[in-house]
Amino acid sequence: MRMPIESTRALVLVNLGTPSAPTAAAVRRYLGEFLMDPRVVQIPRALWWPLLNWVILPRRSPVVARKYASIWMDEGSPLAAYTQRLTDGVQAALPEWRVTSAMRYGEPALAKTIDALIADGVREIVVLPLYPQYSTTTTASVEDVVVKSRAKHPQAMFKTVHDYHVDPHWVEAMAASIREHWARNGRTGKLLFSFHGIPERLVQGGDPYAAQCEAGTAAIAAALGIARDDILLTYQSRFGRERWLQPYTLPTLQQLARDGVHDIDVVCPGFAVDCLETLEEIAMLNAEAFVAAGGRALHYIPCLNDGAAHVQALAAIAESAA
């Protein structure tokens, strides 16, 4: 934590998590924690635990480890590296706060991070999940940890930012990133927003995620000065056999290529920083599939990462929440 030690107010930027190394063992530990969260997989534990630990993890961990190895940075996992850089930037923007980061799964664990802040005298904590759109599969899981921490530390005050998909600072940061990409590389004929998918039944049960993806897309289109219909909205990263939010990103890209779209710009507004799902799934695998289907090039627009506009947006959101 890089902050004035006397500060009693803290901001915790919470990301999903990442393996500590691109190895099968590290991936297995991480996926084991992630996929055992009932917010993520809603299958009775007595059925799910043996299936996960005896079938899925032994098969998937080596495969996923190779995927991580293909994007690993000198600083480690891209998600961890960019989250730390972003945290450092927000700390500089909020010198009167203690700003730190934590992961919902893996290390540094959110609950332990909160414990350490309380032990160091912090009495007001703003928790900012790095998920612009609220979902029961992501932000609600962070809130579960906060609820337990609140009960454990009644002397402290906790506030959680639930979402920021239409926050004007974030919307403008997204629009500026797209404009900068177009200024450097030119604008292709199509712009596609790819969000992480969730099971369709969750939305039917009241999860606001899909509506917030749509609302954020419309807000960014307005900031860009283009029609909402000029942006394609799709969902990626589906796993399992049940129906997830549609349209799916990969088949959409393949169909566009078959329909004669030669070049396309793709951005992932649901991800605060670049990670496996953006760098490997979109910029590598989906880009290759687009070309194989007849396209010429998929132009991936990076996440906001630790860019100045992103730093200022999150600092403003934190101050509004305090």
C-alpha cells in the first residue's frame, strides 16, 4: 500500500483473480476456488465437487495453463500487472486515501486485504469491483465477502460501488479510447462490443447484467456521436451446455466474415484491464477464426488498463461513493 499511513479511508479495487503462474498446478488452484463459488456455478455442491475435482480440473488445468503462458508478461499475469498499475495510478490521483487492490479469487485475497486495512487503523472502506456492469455472478460475489467483513469488523464503515456502466467519466474514457484507436489506425466498417456472457436463466431471474450492457453500449455510442445500431453487441466466454446470453461473439464474427466484412474493430467494455479473455480469446483465437472464415483482420482495441482517463474515472467514482 503506497499511501499516507495516517489515512483512515481506503479504496479497494477488486478484480476477479488470476493464477499465480502459467502452470497446471497454479491454474488448478485458481479455477478450483473460482468454480466452487456458488455465485459462479449453481449446481449442488455434493454433485459439483467430485465432477469439478475429479474430471474438469484435471482435464482443463493443463489446457488453460498453456493459454495463460501465451499471454504471460514479465510482470506476471496481465490481469494482475495491469490491476497493480491501475491501482498505483488511482493512488496518485487520491493522495489522501489508501488505495490497494485485491482479488475475489486467488491472491491478494479480498477478505485478507480488508483485515489488514482494519488492523492498520482504517475505518472507512470503499470497495470498487472492477466490473462496470453488475451481475450476481461477479459484483454480488464481492458483496458476499464485504458482508462477512462488515460483521467481523463492526467498527468500520463499508461502501460498495455496485456498477458504473453509465457513469459519465467511464463512458467518456471508453469513447476516448475508441476515438484514439480510430485516429491511429483508421476506422473499419464494423464496431463490435464483446461482453463476458452469463447464463440466460440468470437474466430471466432478474440479473440486470444484460440490460446494463445494453445501456452502457448506448451511452458509449452517444459519446462517440454514432447511432446505437452502428455497434454490434455480443457475448463471449461461454462454458457448459446451457444457453447463455446471445448473440455469441465467435459465431457472429465468423458469419460477418462470410458475409463479406473484411475488417472489424472489437472492444471489450466489460473488462477493466486486459486478461486471458481479451488477449487470448479475442485478440488471438477469435481474430484467427475471423480470418479463417474469410475476413482480413480483426483489430482489437485494448481495455482501458492504467490509462489516465481510466484512472481519473475510477478516482471520481470512488469520491462520489465516499
